[in-house]
Amino acid sequence: MKSAIILLILITFLEGFSSALGGFLGSLIPKDSKKLTASLYEVAAGMMTSVVCFEMIPDSIEISNIWITLIGILIGVFFILFLDILIRKKEKKTKYSLSSSSFLIIIAMAAHNIAEGIAIGAGTSFSITLGVVIIFSIFLHNIPEGMIVGMSINRENKGLIKAIKYSAIVGMPTGLGAFFGKIVGDISNVYISISLAVASGAMLYIVACDLIPSSIKLTNSKKVYLSYILGILIGIIATTI
């Protein structure tokens, strides 16, 4: 329990800081400057793909078996899919002002970060090295997320302080997920395997249905898309050090 609490505090601070940093940068970026944000999305997507496919999923299979891992991945995918569907339905039924739309962005990203936090907690239960790699990957991922929030707040002319504050709020729930993942992972190796698999599914959904589509919306530059390959290479290096 003590280690889980320490992880909760550490991850809440780190991921809150990375999101706040993104919010700060996003509030300073001109509204028509999109390639940098798109590149960061692609790098984060590539790193997360590497960590999930080359580290988390193989570790989950090694701990238990392929079937438990596949079931866990599907649970993670459908959990985030269900969350996205609920948010979209709420959007369609309600007439939103720009401020309300920004609020929805914050809620959706915060919920996604809880799932990512589970990966951190389960990863640290399996090995410190895996946990550090996942933390670094999500740290980078939260910067462009924070930038999106910062740019959204900036469009409403709410000021730099609010951009940083709301961006930090987006990243901080990662600590809650890390706490839960650590508690469950410490019970037994099977729970570590399930937690890693569920978190892998959630992260794959975020890569395929959130990060990459968001990058495409921002720019059509193929040079920017090459950043995804760069992210994969960085992830490979990080998982083999």
C-alpha cells in the first residue's frame, strides 16, 4: 500500500506537470501553427505503439497466456470505446458553447489518462524498468494533450493561468490509475497480466482512434506522419535499454 501511495503522488505530479507544460506551450502557439502539435501526437503514438506491442503485451503473455491477454486487450479497447460513445451522445443532445466543448475535451482526456495510469501501476508491479518506460512514454504523450487543452482555452481568451490549470487537471488522474494498477498488480502475477492487457487495449485505442486521427485533422503533411516512425524507434530504444 505504501508503494502504491508513493506512486500515486509521483505520477500525479509528473503527468500533471507534463500536461501543464503542454498547456503552457499550447497557449503560446499561434492558432494556425498545427504541424508541431501534430508531430508530437505522432511521436507519442509511435512510442506508445512500441511500448504496448514490444513490451506490455509480450510481458502479459509471458506472465499468463495468450487468451487472457487477448481478452484483457478487448476489455481495454471496448472500455475506452464505450466512454467515447457516451461523450459523443452527450455532445449531440446538448447545445454546447465553446467553453462547454473545452470542458468535454478535459473530461475525455482525463478519463483516458486513468487507463494509461493503470498501465504504469501494473508495469511497475512487474518490473521497475517497464514502469519507467511507460511513465516516460505517457509523459511525452501528455504534452500534446495539454497543448490541445491550452489551445482550446486560448481560443476562448481565458488566459495563460487557466490554460495551465486545466491542462494539469487533465494529466493528474493518471496518478489514480497508477495507484489502482499497482494495488491490483501486487495481488498476483495473473492480475499484473490482466492489468497490462487491459491497459494495452486502452492505449492501442487511444493511438488508433485519438492520437493519429487528431494529427490528421491538424495537417496533411506526410513529413509530419514520419514522426510516428520516429516515435516507434524511440520506443524500441527505450524498451531495450
